[in-house]
Amino acid sequence: MILCAEILLLVFGCSAQEIEVNIKKISSSPAIVRVEGRFLQENLTQSNKNLAFASSVGNVENLGTRISDLNLTDKQGRAITFKKLIEGEYLTEDEANAWSYQVNLSTLPNEKALAHVSWATDEQGILMLGDLLPQFVAQDNQPISAKIKFELPKDWKILSSEKSMEENTFFVNNIEKAVFLIGKNWRESKVTIGNTTLNFAIGGKWNFTDAEAFEMAGEIFEEYRKQFGEIPTEKAQISLVHFPKEIKFGRWEAETRGANLTILSSDMPFKTLSLQHLHEQLRHEIFHFWIPNNLALTGNYNWFYEGFTVYQSLKTAVKTNRIRFEDFLDTLSQAYNLDNFQSRKVSLIEGAKNRWSGANSQVYSRGMIVAFLCDVALLHKSKGKRSINDIFRQVLNKYRLPNKLQEGNTAILNILGSYSELQPIIEKYIKGMEKINWQTDLEDAGIEAEETDFTTKFIVKTKLNGRQKDLLDKLGYNNWRKILKK
């Protein structure tokens, strides 16, 4: 089956350029697309003598090796000679006006890459303009807009949150955030929440029904809308598909880019586990529609938007009665043990810089624990009137798009540091690398640690005072009782 796609990029702004691009799939095994394009204006901030592609995305390296058969021409259509600097980066002798190349979109052997870069098979694929097209730059690093037209086999669909202009044609505000899921046999449902349309597409068979998945996504989206008090997008796309190769139970990878959420997953052996697995995926990724995707923040502050998100997702699971409070504490215990067993201790700030080179687990585990400590400290100091929810809302209110870009670590630490009760946590556990002291930090929450075979397990104390009972109630300790009463 041959896939053809035509893409017209329109770049706006005082230093913008207009680019016309055609993309055609010329081979299925291996999956290769041919890209042809030309510059219609010359107002780039970078020279047209340099053509570069994304070399890495997250932990996926050497993407430049996918590019081949590059040809460049000038305005008169004459061939331009060029020199290959490194894989995926080229320098020409003269200004190039038109270009063509091939991209190998065969699925990468590492399943962790498949939610983050473009790939295609005979049945489906993911096209991400951020790694499929050259790295164009507009003045002041403004987003580059695009009008994109696809020509697909008649039984294929295109799924995206991007604005649909007409059949198979989309307008994209920012090519770096544009994601298109392509393929056939999708099952879709649209849910309206406030002024937002949530489109959920599912491919393949699962141990839950489509209706259960669609309802679950709507409930989680609504829960976060209540927490934040607003919805960041008018249209969101959620896509759930199996990995394009056999993967063992429980594995999943996801990316929420812009308003496009893509989950690649294996299933679980039983329905109850499968539903729990899906709820975990959706809780975490839907939160990213707000944080960090709607923030005007830059830099390596993933300790906050990943680590703190894991904690908030866990807390939401307790609130919606998806897990017990004991499960909540068990997960925190596992995160603590994982952090405690790290042979090389680094601060969260330092770990965030090296997330994709060995510190990924620390970003999530230590980040989750620190979020928990912040939540407990806020609840205790305010007598239950403030919590980590207030931090998230404050961050969003102050730094939401389209505000001027700010450095993420500085912005988040300024907000956290404005609360005196959080300053010791910042110094010891975010900026510093001290071992977390549960005896001191969790006394206010009425939680204690049991040490067994060099591992720690957190449990609720048998004797609690009134303040501890109130704080535990805010954390969700008695949530199941409240639901039973309803």
C-alpha cells in the first residue's frame, strides 16, 4: 500500500518564510518517505546554506542517519553542491531554494522510542513534523505555522488535534508540536467538556471496552479541569495503539506534545489490571495538557513537570477511588527505596539535566517524594487550606502561554520558595542531595516507616492526634468511606 502526503508550510511573521513541501511514501519494507520542498521567501534568521535535521529526541539518538539521497537546487533549478558535516546536517556552497531527501521511517528496535519519533508500517504510523522536516528557525524563535494537506489510501484516517480546514487538510500553529496518527481501523469517540472537544481514538483489541476507555478519559479530563479551573485547548486528541511489535505485559510509552496525546502500550492479562493500567497512563499524560504543555517555561525542569505530575496522578487515583490509600503509600515507599538505593546521589536540579543519560528514574522517584513532602508541609502549615494543587494553579496562572518565555527552574523555585514551609525542602532535596528524613518530614502526616530487609515501607500510625487525622483526610485516607456514603 502506497501512502502519499502533501504538506504546504506557511510561515508567518516579520522574518517569516513560506515553504512548500510534498511528502510521499515510496516504500513499505523498509518504510521510506520522500520529502520535496522549496523556500518561497528568504527571510530566515539562519542562512539557507545550512540544512539540519533533529539529531535526537529524548533518549532517541542518531536520528540524522535516517536521512538519505539529499538534493538541493537554487532558484533557477540548478543543482547545488554541499558538504555533509555530520549525519543529518549539511552545508551548501550557495543559497538553496529547493530540496528533496528520503527518510527511513522503519520502526526503531527500542520500544521506548516509538512514542517520541516518526515511524510507519503497512497498517499505521506516527508523523511528527518536528523530526520529519528540517529545523527551520523564525525571528525571535517564534513558532512556525503550516498548512498541511495529506493524500492517503481511502481506508486510512488522519488523527490530530490540529485545526481541520477541509478533507485531509490541516492548519498547524507550531510544526514542532504537530503530531499526526495515520492508519486504518480506528474506533473513535468525541466527548465535549466545557468548550473543549476531546477526541479519543483506539486501535487494536484490548481487555476493556471502548466505552470504558472513552468514559475514563472524560472523567480524568473533567477532574483536572476542576483542579485547574480552566481548559487549555479547544480540541485535544488522545490516541491509544498497540506497539507495532510484540512487547511483554505492562510496557507503555507515551508523549503529550501540544494537544496531541499518543499512547503506545501492551495490554495486561486481565480486565481489572488492564483498566488500572489505562487509568494510570491517562492520569499522567492528560495532566500534561496543562503542565508543562501550556506553560511558557524552558529548560530542564522535568523534576517538576514529571516528578510532581507522578505524585498528582497518584493523588488523583486515590481521590477517584482507583487505588487504596495503602497503595498510595506503597508507591511512595517504592519511590523512596529506589531513590535511596542510588549509588550516585545528585540533586533534582542536576538529575534533570541528565534525565536521558541515567537519571530518569530519579527525576520520577525523587521528584514524586519531594512533591509529597511539599504537599504535607503546605497542608500542615495552612491547617488544610493549601495543598500542592495551589502550587500547580499558581504556576499555570503566572506562566501560562502566551506569556514571555521564562527559565523553568528559576520560575518554579521562585513560587515554591515563596512559602516558608517549603524552603527547607528546596535546600535539602531539590537543590541539595540529602537523604530524605522520614522521621522528621512525615511526623505531621501521622505516617511512620518500617524497615525490613534494607527496604522501607510506609504505614499510618495506630495512634493519631486530631491534626494528623485531618491532614490524612486531605490526602485521601478516608476517601473510600466518603464514596461508600454517597
